[in-house]
Amino acid sequence: ARAARFGKDIAEKQNRILSLEKDRELNESRYQLFVQEEALVAARNTRQQLIIGTLALVALLLMVTAFTMYKSNKRQKYANNILALRGLRSQMNPHFIFNALNSVNSFIATNDERTANKYLADFSSLMRAVLENSEKDFIPLADEIELLKKYTMLEHFRFKDKFDYSFTVAPELDVNAFEIPPMLLQPYVENAVWHGLRYKESKGQLHIHFDQKDANTALVTITDNGVGREKSKAMKTAHQKKQKSKGMGNIKKRIEILNAMYDDRVSVAINDVAPTGEGTQVTLTLKKE
């Protein structure tokens, strides 16, 4: 009986040893499998990090390239706008000078040498001021007012029997705080005189008013009681219509370019004064930088 029990104990211990060895082998297999899985995960993470890093680098390079191209295009567009503005300004001066010299010629033709000399001296003063500001995109509103006064005085000097004019500046308007493109108002005054008041049978009125709408906005209104835009068109020759269209197109292009460069600082509205179409009012809005 003892031998049987001893043999049974030995058999149980052997079975237990075998079971423990199997558990050990199983644990070792699990451990090896875990190690392999960890290695695979590490390799996969490394590949993912490499791919993500590569994509991030490519994205960064694309962003740098896009930004560089954007800056280059912006600089090129700015340079093109500058050249366009210079070209438009250069187109204004010959037309302006031509009209003034025609006035001098008319005074000389009537043997009015003293008046011609006076007109030419005033014109020279105006041209000096125009040339001083010809390279600037904006000048103080105060300077533009002085230029416009000189120009209007010359036009009135030539067409005294056609119109009288007045300038008013609101007391609250700080003319040095606002800026305006040089000689921007002159073509509108020229249009009022040459295409509105000049055709009027009775003596007309031209009023130029400068006001302040709010802290950042100034208003300029140029009002005449001439024949109006529609009647003026009907009275013009084909050559005159072409010249007007070209002059107004020049101003429109200048404003479009300046607004693109300086965030919509200038806007213009043109309306008839009377319901019958007589008279014209130009309202120009200026905003601070």
C-alpha cells in the first residue's frame, strides 16, 4: 500500500512537472509572440512617422513655394499698377497742357498780350505744382484744393462770361488729415466747364464743396447747373465724345488701381441735379488710410 501510494505520489509529481513545463513553454511562446508584435508595431510606427514627416515636409515646401509665388505675384502686380498709374498720369498732362496753350493762343490771337502773359504765368505756377506731385499716389487734401483752385481760376479766366464759381470748406474738415490722388478732381471740374456750363445760354454756377462725413470719411461735391450729361452728349461732335470718354476712362482706371492697392479709399458717384437732366453733381468719397 505504501509502495502504491509512493508510486501514485511520484506519478502526480511527474504529471505536475510536465504540466508546469508545458505552461512554461506556452508562456515562452506567448512572450516571443508579444516581442514579435512589439517589433512589428515599432516598425509600423517608424514607417508612419517617416511618412508623416515626409508629408509634413512636402506640405511645408508647398506652403513656402506658394507663399513665395504669392509674394512675387503681389510685387509684380504692385509694380504693374505703379507703371499703369504713371502711364495714366502721363496721359493727363498733354491733354491738360494742350487746352491751356489753346487758351493762351486765343488771347494772343485777339492781341491781348497782357492777358496772355498773366494767364501763362498762372498756368506755369499750376504746372509746377502738378509736376511736383506727379510721382505721388496720394497728396494731402489741402494741396489738392490749392491745385484745383488754380485750375478753376484759369478756366474762369478763359470763360468769364459762361460761369461763376465758389469753393467752400467745412470748418470741421481737417484738410491735412485726408489724402487724395493728385489731380483727381481736375477732370470732373473740366467736364463741368467744358461739357456742361460752356453750352449753357445763360451764365452758369459751379460750386465745389469739401465736407467731413465722419472721423474717417471726407466728401467732395462738384455741382454745376449746366445743360446736363444727356444734352451735352447730343451737342458734341464725334471727336469731342471720344475725348471725353477717354478722359473719364482714365480717371476710372486710376481709381480702380488705387483702390486695389490701398483698400478702397476712393469712390465716385455721378448724378443729375434736376429731374429734367440739367446740372450734374459729382460726389467723391475719401477714406483715411
